Amino acid sequence: MKTALIAIGAVLGLLVLAGVAVRVPAVEDHLFETALARATGGPRVPLFDGDGLKVFFCGTGSPLPSKKRAQTCTAVFAGDRFFLVDAGTGSWENIQAAGIPGAKLGAIFLTHLHSDHIGDLSEANLGSWVGGRPGKLPVYGPDGVVGVVEGENAAFAADNVYRTLHHGEAIAPPDRAGMIPLPFNAAEPIVIYEQDGLKVTAFEVAHAPVSGASGFRFDYKGRSVVVSGDTAYSDNLVANAKGVDLLVHEAQANHMVAKMQAAAAGAGAANTAKIFADIPSYHATPEEAARAANEAGAGQLVLTHLTPAPDNEISRRIFMRGVAKVRSQNVKLAEDGLLVLLPEAGGADFVKL
């Protein structure tokens, strides 16, 4: 008993000393500098080595709030560049936090023009510009993208001037400021980008009444990724995802949305209840996403744009009910910060940045 008391006293003493030590300025500075070194050291996984494709989830949420998820954004790495599929609010912060250099952003591909897919366009533009982007930022999108990009450019024209005045033309060169809109029509599958061995194909998905909503297929060095964008179950997506190594598919748990609708109606929130009643028609359920992956012969399925956000173990189990009966393996819920590695040699690895 005496020995135990002595041990407990020693531990408490060490804790007290530790508490005092961290209040010493020299110790505080050392801890801060150590944290800075880790934060600025870049990703712990090589992202630009050209070994196949890599997919980073910079936003896995939806318009519904989540403290753990930014709005939708998926980054695809090929060679010495990375490309964003959509840029939802909060997503660029995740890219910065992962230590991904903004200078290497090659382009943004917009699946459609809903607000939760374009909210961080300005942040991606600014971060990649002052980070050393070699030119204006290309933004590919469906009909309407010209108005969105020109509007963003106009809204931030004054900010561009201020940045250059403050930091100088070497950091914020005026001729590289802003974005270039590149509209496409994916009524039939169309190759919208082909450079340095990377081919990006756009194809139409089912998100009516949204016009021109698209998914994208990335092919590089024998590996392939399809990002669905927002869609109900889509035969066209299945056709364009045939044999894909990784299918990144949106998912909405309509059985959970129905309970949210009932709760909103019961609380007298008629507008919210109406929105919850409307959204099941143009989103895919987790089971439908699993069926699409099976029919396409996809190697891996990762679910994203999760509605509602399954941010604890109970909600994750509810969200995924029925999926195992459709697809019992190689299916995963995305989280912000998840990285999928698809090396040339084959296989798939999942890590957290």
C-alpha cells in the first residue's frame, strides 16, 4: 500500500512539474516551433511522384452542417499536378492543413453549379495564386460556368490589387491573378483535358432539375478514378465507370432524411421540411451507389457528399444499413483528410493525411 501511494505521489509530482514547465516561455516556444516544423514539413506521403493516381478528400459533407466535414471537394493527383473536383466551402482549408502546395493546382472541374460545390472557388484561386501558380486558374464547368467565374473575378478584383500592393509582384503577379472559365457540354461523354498522360472525361449524370450535371473519369498510367458528382442512380455513370479502380460516389441516406423531414414538420419548420421532402429525388442512396459500383465492376467504392453527415459510430451504422447486402467489401465512408493511393503496380491503400 505504501509503495502504491509513493508511486501515485511521484506521478502527481511529475504532472505538476510538467504543468509548470509548459508555462515557461522557453518551453512554450520550443513546443510551438516543433509544431510549426511538423505543420510546414509537407505531407508525409509523396503526392507528386507520378506513381499512379492519388485521391484526397478535401470535403465530404453537404449543405447540411457538420463540424467535422467541409462541403464537397475531391482532389486527384496525377504526375506533378493535382486537380479539384468541386470546391465546397471549407475545403481549401483542408488542403492547406494537409500541406498540399497550392502552386501545383492544375485546374478545377465543377460537376455543377450548386452553391455547396463552388463556395471555395475564391479561396482555391487565392491560395494557388500567391502559392506560385504558373498562370491563371482554369475552371472547367457546364453551361453557366462563365458567369460564375467572371462574377468571382469581378468580386475579388480589388482584393487582387491589394495583395499585389502588399506582397509585391513576385508573390502576387497581376498577370496570373484570377480564373479562366472553360465551359463544356457533356450530353455525350467528352474528353475535356488531356495532358502529360492524364485524360479527364466528362459525362452527364442524373441531377434534374439541374442542367448539365456531370461526373468525371480520370485515367492515368493504367489507373482510373470516377467522381460521380451529385446524382441519382445513373445508368450513364455505370457505363462510364466500367472497370474503374475507384468509384467516388455521392450518397444520401434517405431513410434518415425522412426522419429529419418529419422532425422539421413537427417543429413547424415548413420550409425545411419541404426541402427534405424534395432532395431524395436527385441523390443516390448508399445502397444505390453500391449497386452502381457492382454493375460498373469498380474495384473500390468510397462514399462522399454524405447527407446527413454520419459523424459518430451510431449515425454511421444507420447510414450504411443495407449496404452490406448489396456490396459486402471494398466500400468505405469518406472522411475529410482521407487519402487513397492507387499505385501503378496495382492495389489500393487508404491513409489519413
